[in-house]
Amino acid sequence: MTAQYPQPFFRKLKGYAFDPSFSSTLNKRHGNEVIYKVKWEEVSPGPIGEYIEIIDYDPTKNCYYLPIDLNDGFVLADHGMEPSESDPRFHQQQVYAVVMSVIKQFERALGRKIIWSRLTEKKNRNDNTIYTHEFIPQLRIYPHAMRQQNAYYSPEKNALLFGYFQASNSWQGNNVPGGAIFTCLSPDIISHETTHAILHSLHPYLTRDTNYDMLAFHEGFADIIALLQRFTFRSVVEEQIKNSRGDLLSPENMLGDLAIQFGQAVSDNRRSLRSFLVEKDKDGKWAHINPDPSKIHTVTEPHKRGGILVAAVFDAFANLYRYRTADLIRLASDGTGILEQGEIDPDLVKRLSREACEIADNLMMVCIRALDYCPPADLSFGDYLRALITADIEHNPDDEEGLRFAVMESFRKWGIIPDEVNTFSVESLKWKAPDSYFANSAKSAGLSKTIKYIFDASFGGKVNTNINNVLKSIERILRENNRSVIFKETQNLSAIVHNMFDYKLQSIVTPGTETILGMDFNTITYKHTETDSAGNEKTITLKARARNSFQVYKCRPMIISDSKSGNARKVMVIMFLQKVYVNLKGSPYQGFFPDDKYAFRGGSSLIIDMANYEVKYAVCKSVRGSERLFKQLDYAISTLSDADNAALLMQGSEPFACLHNH
């Protein structure tokens, strides 16, 4: 009789923590080679699992590399293959381990499964735009997709493509001149590209380049996750804290450097691809980067502007670390706060590392959770700050460690201030319920009534004939493990919500309720007044014709739990989006856009407390906003004359291919 063994919870795989170059040095090789613990799943050679499919085809050599079999006895017995720069099978293993680790972090933060999907727009016979939301079972990954200094996420192919290239011919860092550099072996690059894919699946319209922050947010957020992901390895953090004598802002600390091998291999020989904690001073020495609030008004290139967001988050991290470890430093220094010269005590290293890892984990969780509290379009860094504060309040009401105050302080020092708040406080930054924004109580009451019609069986049973299907879908989404079924049920919920808010059902929905959701079904007039050099005022008036078409592209129930109190609440996130076409003929904007029309988007993210079916937060970008429209028009025209941004605009289906070409 065959003995039955319990299925392991984790699959353990060897991999790099930084990049291959560190494994060739005497003092860094042990800290660089780590064990990734990914959730156990049945995989076939590739590896191919539930979430990803690795296809190792090299078009430059026109060949398929032999796929790794993670279930092979020898592979299982030794935690996967030994790290190797020359064996493509280890490359596949490294990509699989890192991608699955990042997916795990997102699912842990959001409390739900990551689902890949494709949102497409097609014209029908009547020239109307039809939106289709298609489920994609697996994200495809090509470890050797091109011979270029590039790696990017492709929304068109729903894939991650990693390049490889030869290092420059000069000696720099640990690289060998002319040696092969594989981006698929860099955990930072893999985490960065995976985050792009997940962010796009959650917010498909954040790739629309409508302001200076949009693409910069994509880049900055992906860097934040890649850097914080390192803190999941305690041994790596301990080594860095030991080398920097507990100072995370020391030039000796590499935890703020992204893609070190890549940066040292390119022709300009950098310290790393991007450094967020240190920079060279006027004397050419590495020094801590001091917050500069002026950069938010002058830096526009997406990577560099995204770096402001990363710096703000990492400054908050460093301040929290100093705050929480001050007592340990005082004890270790007999109250002086200044450690003696030489190596610090190993026990102190472990305690400092534990604090650093815990802070990084909490910070990564709130950075990810904030995505549910972002507007569906035209995101700004200020919006993201408000989302961070709101998400932290929802998941950590007490904030005993002061995380959100550290975030607020750091963002303020970097000049990231939301335009629409009058005071810089937790209360003012937190998103509000609809009745806090709108004076028309009838519309707010109408929105609340409609939500209850859709979800509350005791309230809407006679009006909403689909109420039983709605309740069954919600329960199935919360309990189901099959991602395809979850996607189907959320699509069904979205369709029901759309129909209930549809203009044809105004007997149920209070007229004008859509304006609370950032939409408008009537003709919209936009006005903007300019003053010329002579002091004369001129008013520009634009109009968008009445349009009652809109999308409900997310309708997702989830459970929010407070890890400290143990309390759990059921909430619903619904995202509405409307597009109107603004007529530009006869205005100064004529001649810049196809057919002299500009597609202007507005909408909202609603967070609903399912205990009482009340809208707790409304995160709106109104399609009626004149100031926002004219800012978008000016931005779009200004970027058309920028060669770099123009190249991006010309390939809208692949916004990251050009953006990531270094």
C-alpha cells in the first residue's frame, strides 16, 4: 500500500537576492544566494503553473531552450538547481521564483487572487466603441526574448519579455568587460516588470498618459515593490545592516540600489540602474539624498519623476527605522546614541534587521492596499498619498507605530501635496463619503438607495430581480479558488451594477446621481479663462455632447481584516468610468488631435461597507472638471513636441517597450 504524504505548503527554490555578479565575490556570495519560498502548486515543465507560463524561446538564435522540470527528483531534493548564469533552466527557475513571490505579496495585501485580463476596445458597425474584458489564464514570460538592454511588460501580448546583452568593455563593479548580462537573473528587474503586469490588471487605465504623474507612478510603484521585496530575506538585510553598521542611509548599504549589475554593465557605468538613498555630492563622494520639494515641479521624465515617489516612500521607511531602533542604539551605546567603531554586535544586527523587515513589510502592504483607494483614471502622486492614508486607516486604525505620519511627513518634504486639500492632516487627506463632497443631499441619498437596491435583499428584492444572483455571486467570489470562475462572477456583478445605474432606469436612480460618480449624461460645457501679456482676459469655451455610455469595469467584494484586533469586514470596490468627446473646433486646441476631438475620462472608485450598504469612500475624477480638462490638453500638446514622449504616444499598445529601453 502506497503511503500518503501531506502536500507541502511551500516549494523552496534557490535563487539570487541581488544579481549574479555578487556571487563571484568572497564576502557577498553567501548573502546573495537565498531560498525562495513560493506557494506549492502543481507545475509542468517550463515551469507552467496556475498564474504563469514560462516559454523560453530565443528569437536571436531561433531555438527553444530545454524547460526545467521542478518536479524532477533531483531538482526537488536540492531546492531546485544551483544558481547558474550559463544554464537557461536556472534562468527559468529564477524568474518563476521571483514572479510567484511578488504575486504572493499582492494577494496577501489585497486579500484576493490576482487575475490577468485584457480590456479591449473595438468599433461596431455603427462606429460605437464596444469594450470587452477577457480572462487571461496565465501571464506569459520569455526569459530570453531579445538581445537588448531592455526588459518590459507587454499589455498587448500579456507577457513579460526579458532581454540580454553584453556588458560594456570597461571594468566596473563586479562585471567582466563584454560579459553576458541577463535581465531575467535580476530579482529587481523581475519584480519591477511583474508589478507592472499586476498594476495593469488592477488599473488598466493608468497607462493613459494624461499627466506627468501617470507613467511616473507606474515606474515608481514598480520600483517600490522591487526594493521592499528584498526585505523578505532576513539574511540579506542582516548582511547590509552589518556592513553599514546599522545605518540604512550609509553609502555602504545597497538596499536602496535597484538592478546593480545592469547599471554597472551599461555604457555609462552607474552604481546601479537607479539609486534612491544616495547620490554623488559635488566632491564625487556618495552621500545621502536630501528631500528636495522643488523636483516635483521640474522633473518630468517618467523614471526620474517616479524616483521622487520612491524617495518619498523610502524616506518614510528610513524615518520609521530610526524612530523604532533609537532605543536599541541607545542601549548598545551606553546612552550616547553613537556606536563605537568596529563591527556591531551580532545580536544587535539581528534585532535591527527584524525591525527593518517588519517596517518594510507593513509599508509594502499599505502601498499595495492603497491601489483599491485610487481613482480609476488621471492619477496624481497626491491622489496616491490620500489612498495610502485611507488604506492605512482602514487596515490599521490605531497606527501605534506612526506609519501614516511618517508617510505624510516624507511626502510633504518631497513636495507631494494634493491640490484639493486645505490642511495637511490625516483627517483632510483621508478620502470622504459622497455626502462630504456634494451639497445635493438628494443625489447622495439616491446613490445610497441604488446601492441598497443592488445588494440588500430586504431593500431591493422587488426592484432588482437579480438580487439572489447578486448575493450568490458575492459569496462565490469570496469562497472560490478558481480564478476563471471569480472573473466570470465579477463580470456578472459588474453587468448588474451597470444596468441598475443605466440612464434608462431613472425611475430607480435619482436623476443626476451619476454626477456623484464623476460622470455626466448631459451636455457638458467647459470654460477656462486666460490672461495675455497685456493683461487682457480671454475665455475659452469647449463642449462635449450628451453621452450616457459608461463602464463598470470592477465590482469586487473582499474581506478587510485588522490583524491586531482580529475584526473582519466585508466591503465592495466598484469602479465607474465614463469617456466623453470634447469638441475642439474653433479653439486654440484645434489641429492637434484626430477629428479635433479629445477623449476625456472621468469616474470614481466606490468603497462600500457591506454591513450597512453605505458608501464609505468616493474617490472621484469628475468628467465635468474644466480645470482638469484644460490641464490635460496643455499636457498632451506639450508632450507632442517632446521627442521621448512622442515616441511613447506613437505606440500606445506597448507603453513600456520604449520606456524601459536603457
